[in-house]
Amino acid sequence: MDAHPEVSEISDLAEGLLPPGRSADVRGHLDGCALCSDVRTSLDEIRNLLGTLPGPPRMPADIAGRIDAALAAEALLDSTAPPAVPRETADASVPRGTAAAADRPTGHSPASTGPGRGHARPRRRWARTLLVTASTVAVLGLGGVLLHSVDLTSNKTNDSARKDAGVHATARQPGESPNVAEAGSALKARVHELLGLPAHVVSGKDPQSPALGSDTPATTPLRTQSVPLPPCVQNGIHRSEQPLASAHEPYEGTDAYLVVLPHPGDPAHVDLYVVDAGCSTKPGRVLRQDTYAR
């Protein structure tokens, strides 16, 4: 055969869609034509590329149902619509080059067919269509993977945020201040600091006691810090013992005194009183009272 086969015929040959006689002619032409053999190789590469891509996701049933309903409604409207009445229109001007095109038979180009000749443009268009299709499928597959990754990342972020929120809620109750005299563990640490206890002494036991395993608590701290207390503060506590330690500092934005007293009947614990320092003659208002281990 002299003329080059169409690209569609080369593709049909690879898929076994050509008639036996035409298949033999096209195959014989490919054996002796390097250009058509390159087209066959390119088609095989595109086909292999499409075969390695993941399939498109299945359309949700509700969306498919809505599309089918819309198509059915459109078909019903078309079938019930009255026939259109043609309108008389003026003859359109004949575009330039129409006379020359009228001399040629319909459906044929002025040049020969085959790769490298008049059908090079349709062939390029067909190959471009294949490439665009392959690129679209690849983008859809990559988009699905990215959406799945974003969902996993979002779920992990939400879980971490909930865990962090739980930790902060446990560490600090609503309304607590970040001052050193705040409630909770920070206030307990401040009491130990006032008593002068080391960080590892939290149970009231003397770390230098020679009796290993003894449960006898220490009756006196290693070192204490104290400031003079006004009489109104002492009257607000209603206790006459000598404070183990005391401090004058803000508590949740209020000028206050921190007073540490021994816990009655249990020398392993101490009582903390936080008293408003704004008192004068009346007993001071107790802002907080807690019991901590030494």
C-alpha cells in the first residue's frame, strides 16, 4: 500500500478491531515505514501509561440519580415542545475561499493522506486528545490521593487539638491566673519554696533521716521564709500558731498574704491560707485555703 494509514487505523490494529484484509495491509506497511512504526510505538506508550493510572472514583449514587432525573426531564420537555417554526433569513455572505473549496470533493483534503502529509493535523489532534485524556486521568488520581492525605492530616490535627485542650483543662481550671501564686500545682510549688524544701521532698519526710523506710515525718522544715503579718491577717485566719512561712505577693490580681501553718494532728502536711492584704481593722478575707504535703 502506498498511502500511509490513518492513526485511528494504527490504533485499531493494536486493539484487533480492523478487518483481516485491512489488518494485513496495515501491518505490512508498518514493517516498511519507520514513521508509521513510531506512531504505533507512541500509541503503545500512551496505552501503557493509561493502564498504570488508578481508575476514576465511582460517582455517588445520589449525584448519578439527580443527573439521570435531569436528563429524563430534559428529554420529556423536548418531546412535548411544539415544533419550531423556521424563519426566513437572508443568505449569508460566502466566506473567502469557498469557491475554491467547492471545486474539491466533499470530505477530502487537497493533499494526500498519511503521516507527514495532509492528515498530519488530524493525527496531531487525535494524539493530543489521547495525551489530554491521560493527563486528566492522572490529575484525577493525584487529586484523590491528596484529598485522602488532607483528610488524614486534618483528623490527626483535630485529635491533637482535643488532646491538648484536655491537658490544659486538667492543668488549669477556669478563672485561674498564671501568677506564681496561682491555684493548683503552681501554688503547691510556691508553698514548698516558702518552706525551703528541696524538690524531691514532697511527702514531709526528712531526706537525711537515718531510719530507712521510716514513716516518721519531719516536724520542722529545713529553711523557711517569712514576712511580718498584720494583725488583721492573723485575725482572718483565726489560728494562733506561729506561721511556718509567709509571703506578701499578688494572688489572681489581688494584693494578698500567703500564710503557711502546720496542719493540726498531721505534721506531714501544712495548711495554706491566702488572705486579702487590703484589711485594716476588720479581719482579713480568706481568698483560698488548701492543705498540702510538705
